[in-house]
Amino acid sequence: MFLLLEDNDVILMDKIVALVRHEGMTIITGRDNLAGKSVFTPATLYRRSSRLISRQNQKFKFKPERRQIERAEPKQH
């Protein structure tokens, strides 16, 4: 999943270590010296990113695979 920042910049969520709200900004820290700032709150960043994924899934008609869960038969004594 990606985190959508301002100006349609994105960061791969696997690279993010922390989102910290400080003085009206969200500071983004991550692996490999990743650093960034956003005026959006962490909750807003999440909603924007979720909407982007939803739109892309609808555009490509992506349907997650549903798997059947096999239940273990109860042991008979």
C-alpha cells in the first residue's frame, strides 16, 4: 500500500517507520533515511490513500480472491 502525500507524491508503506504530528505538520520517518513532511494529519493521509486504492480497484475491476476456509471435522470419540 502507498501513502499519498501532497502533489500526488507517494511513499511505499513498507518503508515508513513512524508518522508524528508536530506543530501542525506530520513528520514521516522511515527506513533508508526516508524523511518527509505533510500538512495532512495521519488520519487524512490514510483516507486519501485508501480512496486512491479503491478508485484503482474499481477502474481495473479488481476483486480480491475469496478463499474457502476448510473447517476441521470434529473428532469422534
